Amino acid sequence: MTAFSRLSCVMIQPLLTRVVRRIAARHPSLFARLGPHQATDFLIDPIELPFALHLRPDPDALVFRAVPRDAAPEPGALIRGKFMLLLELMDAEEDGDAAFFSRDLEISGDTEAVVRLRNALDDVDGSIADETAAMFGAPGRAILARLRRNYPTQETGAFAP
């Protein structure tokens, strides 16, 4: 566990807590769609960030936290890929099947739980990423717009125009 990874987790945690509470309050139907997988520990691993994200979507004991990879809990389901791909999948802007078969996305563990999570996110009206950015006002929206504009594209690895 590197000091940078630990520090990154500590710094981002207050934001993650605020975001997950707001999303849970605004979209309680997400939990119903997950059914028995509310207690599943998902490890979402944006490969180019210094940490992974541990999600347990249990409305009675909601967990969404940044964790150093070597201190992550044993996941029931693992979702691994580039950060922007994961963001686009969350908002149904990217085809998860295509990303999986092109090996840009790695899924392991309880695939039914991952499918349920994907279906629950697909049912959300609007963009969770936009909603999250809006929580932080103009700076949040500007950061998201810049990420979308300047993040390396999946196909070429080059920055988008």
C-alpha cells in the first residue's frame, strides 16, 4: 500500500460519501432493481487511478469508499477498466458488451450481480455523472466537461479534439 494511494483515498472519501448519499436519496429504485445483490461487495477498479472503489449498495448499510487495491475487500463482483469507460458505462453512453468483448472491460465474480447493477443504472433517467457534477456547482460541471473533452478516447488512446 503506497502512501500516495492511502492519501488519495482519504482525500476523495468525503466526496464519495456525499455523492453516494445524494444518489441513493434521489434514486431509491436502484436498490430494488438489485434485489438480492444489494449485499454484494462490488470492486470497481479504474485502472489508471491510484485506488479502487468498494461499493455495497445495501440501502440499510450503504458503502461507497476509495480503497488501496492491496487493502480492498474480497469482491463478490469485480468491474475493471479505464476511468472514462466506467463513467460512460454508468451513464449508458458506452456499450458494456462491446467493451467486455474487446477486453477494454474486465468483469469477474458474480456476473449476475454486475448485470443487475448495469440494468439498475440503465433505468435511471438522466446522467448520474451530470447529476454528481451539478452537486458541486459550476466547478463540478466544468471539471466533468473537461474530462469528457480531454480524456484519451478508447479507440486510439489519443486525446479527443
